[in-house]
Amino acid sequence: MKLNTRDLSRISLMAALSFIGGFISIPIGPVPVTLQTLFVLLTALLLNPQSAFFAQLLHLLLSVLVRGGQIFLSPSFGFLIAFIIVAPVISYLKKTGKVTADRYLVILATGLIYVIGTPYMAIILNVFLELGLSFSQLLISGVLLFLPGDGIKAVLAVVLANRLRKIIKH
């Protein structure tokens, strides 16, 4: 599939929003609460799978460029990897009609982000930083602290996606 100017513009916009969303943060533990998830969910709901992948890949590349190699040892890096996987998968499910309700897609997306990002966080915290956190401590710091905010971001993503679809035509 070739990318046209509209696709490239949407990829760039969603990558930039995801990247900027990382700077809007509340530090609450090893991984801060950010607005990145909101923009990843919007990427998945609004872009086609290929564009969603490239938007989140560009987001990751921007993050590496700005933060340097140290980002690979950050507890939050696994979540950036998750974004690259989750955005196109959710977009594919939406596009193919396998799951049509946005509310189910954002719940699935959020769960997949946790499933991919939390083990990476656990490895960084327990292997590289040698913190020796228990499973329950990792569950609290990697998932439970984020559930309320991610729930709000999921609802917001569904509302925004429905409104934005009326403005932008696929």
C-alpha cells in the first residue's frame, strides 16, 4: 500500500501528538502517567493499520532521538514498544469489522499495552536496577495505578474519535 500526502500528514500528526503527550505527565512511580495512551488509542481508532504502525514507530524514533540510548533501560520503554504493536492491531480489528465497537477496542488496546509493557518494566526494575519488587508491587506500579487514568483516556478517545470521524473522511 502506498502512502499518500494525507496518510503522511495523519501519521506525522499522530506521531507528534503521541510524542508531546509523553511530556504531559504526572510522576507517580517508575512510569509516569502521560497522555501518550490517549493519542495511541486515537491513532488506532482513526488511522488505517499501516499508518497506525508508522505513526507509533515515528513516535518511538522521536523518543529515542530526544532521550538517547538511555531510553532502552527506562521502565517505560516497554510501553513504547507496546504502542507500535497495539495501534495497528486495533486498527486492523476496526477496519476488518472483527470488532466494531470502539469501547471494546480501547479496552482491548489498554489491556494489550499492559500485557506488553509491564513485563519489560519488571525486567528493568528487577534485573537492571535490582529493586527486587514482588509481583504484587509490580502489578500495582505497572497496572493498578494507571487504571483510573487509562479508563478516562479510553472514554475520551472514543468520544474524540467519533467526533473526529465526522470531520475527517477516511
